[in-house]
Amino acid sequence: MEYELNRDQIPAHVAIIMDGNGRWAKAKGLPRTAGHVEGVERAKQITEEATRLGVKFLTLYTFSTENWNRPDAEIEAIFNLLVTGLEDEVFMKNNVRFRVIGDFDRLPLSVQKRTRECMDKTAGNTGTTMVVAISYSSRWELTQTMQKMARQATEGKLKPEEITEDYISSQLQTAFMPDPDLLIRTGGEYRISNYLLWQCAYTEFYYCDTYWPDFHEEDLRKAIADFQHRQRRYGKTGEQVEKNEN
Ligand code: FPP
């Protein structure tokens, strides 16, 4: 099915919680890792589609802080897939800039090396920025940021009244990107799972039952078409928004 998209209202930042790899594999009688293998392919396809549509930032929740509690073999498989699945040629062909957020120092050296190479190689690309959240959780990020600001205050570099919303945003790891306009969660769960909590204050949420390995280009277009029918009110009344009042 084709979805009519208004090219002037493409969300600048789409964040995705890619859920359902394990259940997709189980339903097919396959090991969970087969779902992750397919999940990497979808991540690449969806990044290419986001590029075609003109999405400026695509943030993919790939490995949460809580995912460290999974069996070692599954963690290893996910990291191996990241190392082999990140292909510079695909990024260069599509003018994609690659970035990572999360607890970088906690990652295996092979993942640090590979992601660093991708970031360096694609730093000058000007199309979509693909942000991969690895060993990331929002509470971890907020805790780090609060500790950083407390240090700035102790050193006399930050006054309490200088701690504004904009200042906090500027100190987060995500300072280089705008807040998400649209958050998509696949896999039929209705929760945010410690993802971009500060940044999603006014984000539009879209949930779908489709497991991530089955989420194709037309599903992204469907989510964006749905987003384009929303009215973002930011606490105002619908009438105020229609009249474009400040
Ligand atoms: C969720 O499925 C997926 C993950 C925990 C992470 C794995 C994601 C990938 C391998 C794709 C990312 C790739 C790149 C290149 C960015 P789940 O295992 O939680 O599924 P379940 O809820 O059905 O068990």
C-alpha cells in the first residue's frame, strides 16, 4: 500500500525502538540471533529509506544499558553483528553521517574501534545522521550529565540560575541533534524503556505490532503519514495552533 506523504512535513528526527527480533525468530523456529541478523538488514534498509525521504536524524535503540543483563552469548552475537554490519560503503553511497550515543567506554574494544572508524569516515557527510544508541539508557545519560554539571558548579563555572532547560539539553550526549519529532516502537509493546526521556517531552509516539525484522520501507512511510495527521499543540489549544498564535 502506498502512503501519501507531504514532503514539506517530513519529521526532522525519527527515533526507533527496534523491538521484536527475538519473537520474530522464535515464531519461525530459529535461534534469537537469527532475528538480530535480520534486524541489522532492516536497520540498513530503513536508514536508506529515511535518507530518500529527507529525515535528517534517525536514532536507533540498538543496545540498552539493561541489555547487559542478557545471556553472554546473545550480547556477543549482537556486538559481532554491529562490527560486521556497519558498512562504510552503504553510508558513503547514501551520504549518511554515523554517530554513536551511550556508554562508549563500556563497549568491547572491537565495537569501539569499528564505530570510531565509521564516525571518522562519515564525519563530513551531509545527508541523514544515523545515530546508534549502544549501551545507552536515558537515566544513565541524565545521571552522567548531572554529575558533569555538579562538577562545573563545584569548580565555580556554573551558577544555579544558569541551569536552564536549554543548558541541560546542551550538556547531554544528544546535544548535536534536535529532539525527536516521531518515536516509533515496533514489536507490540507500549513503553519507552528508558529511551531519550528528556528529549521526548513533545515527541509524537507511534506503536505498531510488527516485529522489527518485518518492518519495511512502507511501514516507515505509514508511520510518517500517521505523524503528518497529528496536531502538535505543545500545551496550547487546537484553536491557538490553527491561528498560529505564539
Ligand atoms: C530488540 O529485539 C533488538 C535488540 C535488543 C537489539 C538488536 C538490534 C539489532 C541487531 C539491529 C541494529 C543494527 C544496526 C546496524 C544499528 P529483542 O531481542 O528485544 O526482541 P524480543 O522482544 O522479541 O525478545
